[in-house]
Amino acid sequence: MSSEPKDLDRDILETLLGSLERFPTKSGELTAQTDLSADLSLDSVSMMEILVEIEDHYDISLPLNMMANVTTVQDLVDQIKPLVESTS
Amino acid sequence: MSISDRFTELAHIRDSLGSLAADPSRVVMEKILSPTEAVIDGKPTILVGTNNYLGLTFDPDLIDAACTAMHEQGTGTTGSRMANGSFFSHAALEEEFAKFYDMPSAMLFSTGYQTNLGLLMGLLRPGDKVVLDAHSHACIYDGCRISGADFFAFKHNDAGDLRKRLRRMGPDAEGALVIAEGLYSMLGDTAPLAELCAVAKEYGAWFMVDEAHSFGIYGETGRGLCEEAGILDQVDFITGTFSKSLASLGGFCVSRHPEMRLLRYGSRPYIFSASSSPANIAAAHAALRAVRDRPDLKERLWANAERLHAGLSGLGYKLASAPSPVIAVRVPSHEEAARTWNELLASGIYVNLVVPPAAPDGESLLRCSLSAGHSFDQIDRIVAGFEAAFGGAPQPLAHAAGAR
């Protein structure tokens, strides 16, 4: 990726928010702190769809075991970032 | 989450099944009449959801072998293979599996679930890489998760997606473990094993196949889909269970690598579980001889599978796969699936009700598993039962079958 490291967070966040906006949120607001399960009620199939979109966008593979550390959108950004950096 | 919160969560799951009036856990076999019939709710019921593929659970040879073993060796081993639980009969069955596959290593485990758990927990360490088919059984996911390895899913039966996953791994692909199954238990479709194996080998990865539902059924001598695909000399690990075609309880792993036997020293499910009982081992051993010596069993199973598939296709139902010993009717509505499952049970036909997330692709399934023990008359009654349960309605709507 050509993004500078300081912009990478924002780039990943915007990409994720773009993928997630088709799912309604309970609060009506989608932010970095949105809880993927509690606020978005993403089922496992929808979650897999989102992950595949992100994987293809950045040409990375996300290990399924990383999901144990993910609650919010920002958590997912934090997991994706080092994988994107390692392909730069 | 507290334990009381977890109880609340589990009660919610139970209630959601209860609202469909279709909780499969309430089914109790009150009397077992044969491999294909039992009394449920006081009524003789055709069993077409028990994975009893070769119909050997009442076979006189298996029963004699199990009874003799119990008289000679007792009811249980009371210990693990690494302590006091290695009897001559366990060693003999391991030798028989190694000989049957013409491979140097074979190990037995206490259940099919523990076989995959035991192999994966023994082989993998944190940081190792695994790529598994997205439809893999829970025990494969659990083994990967507990091992601490990084694991990735490739799209079901998609060799191109497997290649993409391995490419993205870079140098880590060499030495990664690729996992597929032979026959997938929910949809009844089979894996393109030759293609998947070729991709794995191209990247220097290991290749493991779970033949739980395909052992004894596929391949010229019943060794499974690896035999049918012609990759027995390339696949690194094959696992299987005793609780389906072999009509017993336990599991096996065979490998072309002599070092696989070293897992005895590092597989916690193997080290810390009591070994299979002598009766289970003797029944599995007799069943293995039946797989080898009685090809007519396989032929009868396939004839039954073809007949049920043709019958249900003829009614216009949407089936999840080409003919195989697992035939699943896709039902888009969970409520309709539950209602039909209840109707079938009330009419004396037991199938498996499978709802998401156990059912892939978001649809519910009415899953049938065939047996060599079914008669054509039973198959015809099953087809008629489906037609009556759906009330002659064109639901679920037609278009049959994906690729086998």
C-alpha cells in the first residue's frame, strides 16, 4: 500500500466503515467505537463477508483466531494494520 | 460473561428451538429395532439420519467380536494409552489400519472428535499457519483454536481461493497445513481433493484430509475419497471415525510419515483420555474387515442413495448435492423446515433438522443419511413421507444439485 503509516489507520477505518454502513446500527451512528456484535448485530455469515471484502481490498488474509481480540470497529482496524504494513 | 449469564444464553437457544416446537434433543430412541428403525414416542420410526452408512450396528460378526472382547478383556480399559490403557487389541487395530492404507503410521483415538483435536493439538504450535475449508467440522476449528496456530478459511471446495490464501502467506506457506474433508456432512458434497492437494504441494504445504463421512464408502477398496482421487501417496495425514461406517466408537489417524507416531508423546487428547473400550475396538476391527471383504455393503448403500436422490429430485425439491450418502433438502424458511421435520417425525421418519449456523449458506436443511441397511421399500416410504409432510406444496422449490 502506498499510504503513509499515519494515514493507514484512517484508510482502514474508512474502508471498514464503508463496508459496514449497509448494516443498521442500534444507535443510528457508526463510529470507530461501534461494537460489532452488540451495536450492529452482525451474524457470523455477514461478518465473514465483511472480512473477505477487507482481505481482497488489501490483499491480505486475516487469521480467524484474531477475532477473539475484536469487539469494536477500532479493534478490527488494530488487527488489520500490521498485516497491511507487512505487505507494504 | 458470568456463568449465570451463560445459563441465560443457553436457555435462550433452547427456547428458540422450542418456539419452533422442533428441539431435536428431545428425540429419544426408546427401543432400537435395527440399524434403520427405532421406536420414538412409542412409534416404530425409519431412521434416515444416523450416519450408519454400512448398517453394521447389528451385524452378527461385530456383535460376536464385541461380546468376546468384553468377556476376555473387560468392560473398559480404565486408563489412557500412555498409562494402562494400551491393550493388545488396540495395537492390533493400529497395525490393521496401517496395513489397510499401506502406510507406516497409525494411531487410535477415543472418539472421532478427539482424533482431529488430538492430531491438530499435537502437530501445531502458536505461530504455525493453517488453511482450512470454511465448511470444516467443529473439531477441526477447535483443534486449530486450542493449538494457538494462526488459521485461515478458504472458500468451501474452492482450490482457487486456497491458492490465493497460500500466496498471501508468502514464505509462511511452505510448511503450512491445509485441511479438507472428504464428504461434507451437512450438504453431502465432496471435496476436489486432487486439485486441493496439488495446490498445497505446489506451495510446499502439508495436506490433511478428514474422511469421517467418506471412509468405507468411497474409493475402490473403501479407503475413502483420497483413494478415489488417487492421492494416497501424497496426502500427509488422513483421519477418520469409528462412529459412522465402522459402527462403533473411536477414531484413527494414518500417515505416510513414520514420525506421526511420535504424537503419542505430545498429543494431550491422546495422553489424557481413557482409550476406547475393548468392545468398541473389537467391533471397529470386525467392521474394518467388513469394509475390506464385503463390497456389497457399499453397493447397497449407493443404490439406496441414488434411489432417494431420484425420488426427492422427482418431487422438485432443491437438494444440496449430487447423489451421495448424505442428501440434504434445502428449506429457505427455518419455520417451514421445523414444521416439516415435526411432520416427518410424526409420520414415523427421522431425519436431521439442521438450522444456521450449523447449516452453511443461511438456509435450513432436512438432512438424510443413507444406510446399506435400508430397504427399497423404506426409501420409497421416506420419499412419500416428504411429499406428505410438505403437503404436496412446491416448497422447497426446485432446482437440484450442485456439483459433486
